[in-house]
Amino acid sequence: MLFKTLLSFFKKSDTKPPQAVRKVLTPKSKLKVAATRIGELGEHKINIQLDQLPKECKSLSDLLLPNPKSRTGYTQIDHIVISPYCLFVIETKNYNGEIKGGRTDQYWSVSNRYKMYNPLKQNYGHIKAVESLLKGIPKVKSVSIISFTMRCRFSIDPELRQIQSNELVVYDVELSEFISRKLLRLKTENPEPLVSQMQIQSIYDQLSQANIKDSEIRNLHIEKITSTTKKR
């Protein structure tokens, strides 16, 4: 009788461990996760391209720089490559479809369904913001590069695909190739480097110090950009 009582007591006190709560993704949250993964994959592909550049080049990514001329007071730049011959200021785009646009057009289209502000004009603002921050260094030539994923096809000014242009539109997988070809062309035109290694380091340090990492400021900047885009 005593054994049965004890056995009954232990059975009652034997509790099952709580089951892990499974997070249910709504359609909207699934889209956000998918977009995040696509974005991360795109950044990974760009980073691979930047790692293939000549060792004398230095690169910076995801910069938020002060810019009094901007609506938000800041400029966000995806990538900058500092080379012995020029600065490459790179704007990345993640669209799917046919990209149509000209150098002087205010807006470009995506598959004739969506409009985006001319990325060359956008990147020109980035270049001017960078130039205004650099102190104690002679004016450095800048080359604007707009990088799209392979999910696009281009219907743009043919000159924007020519290496002699200082405004280039490329696919992300050919970024390092275009930069290397551009450097080779500039080196042919100017055998001696136009930017010394000391100046390269100085530019790198100045931009690194100017970069704003505060998450609140960054989020506010994105919110302002997003609200402005929706109003267009």
C-alpha cells in the first residue's frame, strides 16, 4: 500500500518540459525576411568583388556621412573604393526587370512599371558629399558606379557600359572587373599614381571618422528617405 502511494506521488509530480514556442511568420514578415536575405546575399556578392581588388586599394562600406545639402542632413553611401588613381563611389541597386534610363533623365524605369530617381544623379550627390569632407588632400578624381543584380537587364545609354566613361552601370558580379579595367586605363594615361599611399590612408581615416554609426540617427535617416519616396 505504501509503495503504491509513493508511486502515485511521483507520477503526479513528473511534469513535462515546456515545449518551445514556434514563431509563426505572417505573409508580411515572410516578405521582410526574404528581402533581408536577398539584401544580405547581395552585400556578400559585393564584398567578394571588393576582396578581389588590388592590394593598394582600400574600401569602405555602408557609410552615413553628414551632408547639409541633403533633405535628411546625411548621405548614405553603399561602398567607396580608394585607389591610387581615383575614388570609386558605388551605389548598389536590387531590382528585378528591365532597367531603362539615360544619363540626363530625372527618373529611370523598372520594367515600365516603377520609377526610381536617376541613380547617377543620386550618386553625384554622394560624390559631392565625400569631396566636401576631405581636408588637406588635392582634389581626387571620382568615378561613379551603379551596381545592379543579375536579375536585371539594361536598356540604358551604351556609353554607361564603356570603360572610358566616369559614370558606369554594371552587374554586381562584374564590379571588380570594371574597376580593374578602369584602373588599367587610368594607369595607361598616367603612369605615375595620382594618389599616394599616404593620401589613400588619409582619405580612408577621414571617411571612417566621419561615418555615423549611431543606430537612432541611421534609422531616422531611413525613415525620412522612405517617407519622401512614398510622397513622390
